[in-house]
Amino acid sequence: MSPPAANVRVGVIGAGLMGREVASAFGRWFALLDSPVRPELTAVCDVNAAALDWFRQVPTVRHFDIDHRALLAREDVDVVYVAVPHDRHEAIYMDALRAGKDLLAEKPFGIDLAAACRVRAEAARLGRFVRVSSEFPFLPGAQRAFQIAASGELGRIIEIRAAFLHSSDLDPAKPANWKRQNIHCGEAGVMNDLGLHVAHVPLRLGWKPSKLHASLQKIHRFRPDGRGGTVACDTWDNAVLHTTVDIGGEPVPMTLEMKRLAPTETNTWIFEALGTDRGVRFSTKEPKTLCTYRRDKEQSWQRTDLGFEMPFKAITGGIFEPGFPDILMQMWAAFLAERAGLLGGRFGCAPPDEAVSQHELWAGALVSQRDQSVVSI
Ligand SMILES: NC(=O)c1ccc[n+]([C@@H]2O[C@H](COP(=O)([O-])OP(=O)(O)OC[C@H]3O[C@@H](n4cnc5c(N)ncnc54)[C@H](O)[C@@H]3O)[C@@H](O)[C@H]2O)c1
């Protein structure tokens, strides 16, 4: 018998970086005041048995599996979160859907566009609730920027920039992992890795490019393999997409940047939209601060420090600063509330359509890079 809607039993497949973050978010769920649904982490799976050990301290976890099919066969799992390398996405997502589970998938939602389309079709056929992980829009600054951009107050939009920037790959001695190899990460490389973070808010605003030109770069082509040797790294490291979006019948330039080698940037998420009447800019480089301007006789940017203004209320003091663990919780609260039909007008997680749309951009970017052409999407 299913438990009441207020309690949802979650299984995690992939007990790496993100799998642990999710366990941590659930572990302090009592910090949320108005989440209508409470997750309980009941099962965890990883092919690497040693990765399961960390989860033994999580009191609610009762199943430790090394084969995802064993986890998916468990009755006390309603929803699965899958955080595995990209080449494993499609097979495990399909197995999860066919096992009757709802799914919070990790980006990029399959290794490429074709895989994403197949998973979306299967989810629709089976009627499963599926969303894709993208937590940055849940930051207060991102929420405000989204609301202002959606309000129409910007006037005629002049230009848009969205970016997600890392810098640790500048270090040539940083060992490679699966994200640096096409076979595991996918041909789209850094776009598969960072792209949904960049595309999510523009796509939600309906700003889907009609054409693009891509500049893709491979910078460090070999890295230590962590075992005393070196290994070839063949993924695109940096991607800049110059796109055109049709907004109100006018072509608007929108730049999408995804970079692993962006000096000084550690997980910097940026969204900026400039219009003839107003403008908005938010960057996690200044995580509290929303920048806006309004056209006036004299023009200037106004800086507003935001507090803990989250979609789901929390015990956290209103002037305190939010961080990554907070927005991960908010994203999960949105996923679970929407699944229960209780989102109540709040910002929802990325649905399969948005995940497919971002893959269309990355597929177009690969063609643009190969042919040095402008590609219609
Ligand atoms: N939303 C975010 O902010 C964010 C951040 C980082 C990574 N990610 C995404 O999360 C996913 C995982 O990335 P990560 O950084 O956690 O990777 P990771 O390498 O830290 O962890 C992946 C885990 O999956 C396990 N695994 C591999 N194949 C498996 C299988 N068949 N069954 C079960 N477990 C298996 C590995 O042993 C490893 O422990 C990727 O899709 C990545 O793009 C999202």
C-alpha cells in the first residue's frame, strides 16, 4: 500500500558527489516550514560498494545495493534520484521508469539529444513524473531575476547573457575523471556537464534560440589519470554559443557560456537580461546581491542585498545567506510538491521538454563547430 502523499520514499542510484548531497538535504528537512511532502531516503545503490559506506550513517537507509535493478525492485522506494555518469543515464532512467518509479534525473538527461528524446517518450508513455536536476534558479537572486524578466518590465529586450563558469581545470595537474572523456560525458562535453544550468532560466522564459553559432575549445588535452600515468581528455572544455532568440517578433542576441577554464570562477552562475526600460543581473559571485537598473534621466545600477527569500519557507533567519545545500533542498521540495500536485505557483524543476530543448542547442553547437556555420535550431 502506498504511504500518504506527505511521505515519499526515495532511492539514490549513484552514491558519488551528488548522491551524498541529496542525503544531506533530506537529513535536515525539518528546516523547511511549508514543504507539503517529506522525503525519506530508504535505499542507495552504487556499483562501487565502498561508495555505499558513507550512507551507513544515514539512519533511514535500509537497503544498500550494488545493482540498480535490485534497488528498483524494492517496494519501499517511490521515487529514484539517479546521479551516475552520463553514459549510464538512459539505461538506468529507462529501467527506473519501467520499474514503476518516478524520477528526478540528473542533467544532461541522457548522453545526447537522441537519448533524451527516448527517455522523454518512455516517461510520457508510462505516465511517470519526471524532472531534471537544476538547482541554481532556486537562489533568491535567480528567482527575482526570473520574475523581473518574466514580468515584461524590461521593455524591449536588447541582449541576454547566461553563464556557468568553473576554473579548477586550469590546473593541468588536476586528474581526469569520467567528465573529461566523450565516451562517458558525451560529445557535447562541457555543454552536457554545465549546460542545463545555463539554459534552464532562458528556456523557462520561453527564450529558445532559433539559430546559433558556437565557439568550442579543447584546452588541456591530457591529464594525470590518478594512477601515475596520463590519459587523453577529448571533451570540449569551454563553449560559447552566440544565439538569436525571437522575442516579441524581434531577434535578440543571447550568449550562453559554459566554461571549465574560466580564471577565478568557482561555480559562478550568471544571468543577465538588459532591456530598454529595465535590466537585471545576478551572479553567484556576489550571491546576496541582485543588480537592477531602470531607465531614467540618469542611469545607474542599483544593488539590493537579498536575504533568505526562498520559494519554500525555512527556519533560517531572513537576513542569512543561502548556499548550495539550501538550493538543493529547495529544488527537491519543488520536485516533491509538484509531484503531489501542490507546487502552488512556485518555480518548478526542469521538465523533460526543457532537458530535450537544451540538448537541441548542444547538438546544434556541435554542428556549428564542425562546419563553422550558423545553425538553425
Ligand atoms: N546538479 C548539479 O549541480 C550537479 C553537480 C555535479 C554533477 N551533476 C550530475 O550528477 C551526475 C553524477 O555526477 P557526480 O559528480 O555525482 O559523479 P560522481 O563520479 O561523483 O558519482 C557517480 C557515481 O555513480 C556511480 N556509478 C557509476 N555507474 C553506476 C551504475 N551503473 N549504477 C550505480 N552507480 C553507478 C559511480 O561509482 C559513482 O560513485 C552527472 O549526471 C552529473 O552531470 C549534477
